[in-house]
Amino acid sequence: MIRLIGFDLDDTLFDATELATQARIGGLKKIQECGLNYSLQEGINGLFEIVKEFGSNYTKHYDTLLKRMKNDPIKYEITMPDFKIPKYIAAGIMGYHDVKVKKIKPFKDVMDCLVDLQKIGYQIILISDGRAIKQYEKLHRLNILHFFTEIFISEEVGLKKPDPEFFNYCLREMDVLPSETVYIGDRMDRDIEPANSIGINTVLIHRKGKYDPIINGKKYRYQADREISSLEELMPFVKSIS
Amino acid sequence: MIRLIGFDLDDTLFDATELATQARIGGLKKIQECGLNYSLQEGINGLFEIVKEFGSNYTKHYDTLLKRMKNDPIKYEITMPDFKIPKYIAAGIMGYHDVKVKKIKPFKDVMDCLVDLQKIGYQIILISDGRAIKQYEKLHRLNILHFFTEIFISEEVGLKKPDPEFFNYCLREMDVLPSETVYIGDRMDRDIEPANSIGINTVLIHRKGKYDPIINGKKYRYQADREISSLEELMPFVKSIS
């Protein structure tokens, strides 16, 4: 008997990767709009290098990029190398933020799925890695916060994926057994493997991002109990094992 | 001969005090919308106490308020004291930010004044205290950045009001004499006194905020060369001394 449905957040319920890309480019374009002439392509390359180098939660992406631009105006095709950095950091952050706020939306199969699960009376929880305030902001802006009985964010819990203990902790808090739980995520390594390992029923959703085994072509030693390409396929699966 | 017009930013070119108040209340209301029931009036009192205690550039206003709420649910009339703090910090920050972005606008006498000054060929600069990125973001969102030949923010310069050296530095950078300069601000202590002291022509604008001598009733040992209640009165003054 299934009682609990757990979801991953980023790239499972909304297109986090694409949104971050769009927002970063939005920031770069805003810097141009505000008067700094440079090669957008070099700017994109430079920014994505920095994201790779310092991680996506680093708070000084644009600071670092603009310093590098100032140090190497030729590479970035900057005609006026004597520019003021904070002016353009502000433009970058503003452009980034405005795109993020404006464009964040759930994948189109999400709302119906959450409504249907709730109608039947399943408890719905979220199990997500990340910084608590950032994850909650996403949930607020996606307007899906009210669907969840409980929200577990790694920063708050003090455990993170792929540690199976993170999943164990959530289930203990909910007083539900792994066999009574279905967990849906987009990543084999961080969602499916740890949830599998403690006996949760796992569903891999193909979102065609870089972690999708169809896209990255990786082979894994384990598999999800079910693979789906839309959340429309979730309810039939849940019913089939209930 | 007047060549340079300098402006203060906060509460001179836009209503910074009122905007901050509205944004803070916007954050408090968003926290309620997201499910935390508490007395809005107590929330407002609590938040404004924290702003007074830690300053307006402190980054943990809502964190601190929510911790205090949790510690004293009776005072804040909270019915469910076992709430998750990060969820509501996110709501508060989001509500605050959304109001700030949506409602920031120049005082209604600003655009005409800047356009007219620019047409005549005066150089226009900004001399403002604050954190560089925050001040630039305001200028971007107010859509007035392009009017200024130069922008001097205390954090970038390493000097701040009421140090007259901050004003001296800006004038040296612009290669303009104090007697060729008019500076407009809303505060006697931070704008008028230091600018006066080095011989700049000073204009006090009455914006009816808490620093307005008409409102706070304070007596000062010095006075501005001109007091105005709208920027419409600026150009006639500048012409009269040119």
C-alpha cells in the first residue's frame, strides 16, 4: 500500500538547468544594455567557466567575470577597458534575477499530477539538496508549496544526497516505510541509487537534461523500478503497485 | 560660472525611506500569505526594531525577526509556534524584493530636471553613501544612470559623508572648482554641511522625510545657499548664480 510520494525539485519539477542558463544570459545581456560592449559569446563562455570552477551557489559569478574581462579586454573584445566593475555587477545580478523571477514555472505535467495525487489522499513530500532559502523561494515562485505535507532540504536536515540516510531520515519523520513510498527524481546517482538502496519504489523521470541517461549515455549498475518521460505516467505506476 | 551639478541619491532622487517601509511590509505580508499567522502590527514593530538595531544594510532582518517570533509566540500572536524558519525567510525576502523592484521610481520632479540640466550642458554627477552594487541597482531600476557623467559611491571611493574630503575627491576627479559646483541633497548633516564647508553652492531639498528640518524641527548652525521643495526650483537657482 503506497502512502507517501516523494519528489526531487530541480530538473524534476521545473527546468532548473535551462532557467539558470537563461538567467545567466539575461544578466550578460543586461550588462551590454547598460553600456559595456563585449562579445556576448565570450561572456557566456567566461561565465559558464566560472560556474563550473566555483559552483552554482557561489555568489560572485559576475564579479569574477568582470574582473577577468578587465584583465583581458582583448579576449572579451571590450572597447572601453576602463569601466567601473560594480556598475556592471549590479546590471548582471539584476538581469539574472529578473529573468529567474519572470520565467520560473513548473514543467507542464506537474500541476495536474500534484492535484491528482492530493485528491487521492497521498502524502506528498519534497526531498531536495540545496540551500534552504533558495529552495523555498523556488517553491514559492513555482506556486506549489501548498501541495507538500513536508519539505526536506539538505541544508536544514544536515544530510544530503546521495546519502541514503537523508532518505531514511525523511521516512522516519513521516512515519512511513520505504515499501509504502514512491520517490521520483531525474538523476540516477543522487535520486535513484540511494532511494533504491533502502527499498523505496523509485521512478526515474527523463527530463532530457545532462543527467538523463538517455542524453549522457552513461550505464548504471542499477535501475529505477520505473522510467517515465512524463508525470502523467506516474499515477498509473503508483496504482499498479498499491 | 556653474559647470557641475551633484546629486545625493536616497531620499533626494527617490523616496528611499517610504520604499523601504513598503518593501518591509510587503515581506511581512508575504510571510502571512505563505501561512504563518501572526499580528502584522507586532511584526512591523519587531522588524523596524531590528532595522534600528542592526542597520538597514544588515542581510538577516527576516531571519532575526522569525527567530524572535519563535522565541516569543505569545507577543507575536502566533498560533502555530512550531514553524520552519527558512520557509518564511524566503517568503519575507521575496515579498520585500518584489515590492522594491515593482515600486521604485524617481520623485516626479526628477526626470524633467535631469533632462533640462543635460540639455544646457551641465555635467551631472552623483555623490552617494552606500554599498556600490546596491546603489547601482537603484540607478539602473530608476532608469536614470545614463544622465550621470560620473558616479561616486562611498564604498568605491573609500570616503563617506559627512567627510568633506569625499566631496573634495569628487571635484578633483571632475577637475571642477567648488565655486563652479551646485550640490543638492535632503540632509543638513550629511549633504549640506560638508559641501558648504568646502565652498560648494548647496541646495537643500525638502522631501518631508525624517531628516527634513521642517519635519524633525532641528536647528542647525549653518544653512544651505538655497532651500527648495521641488527640483523645478533648481534650474532658476543655478541660472541665478551662473
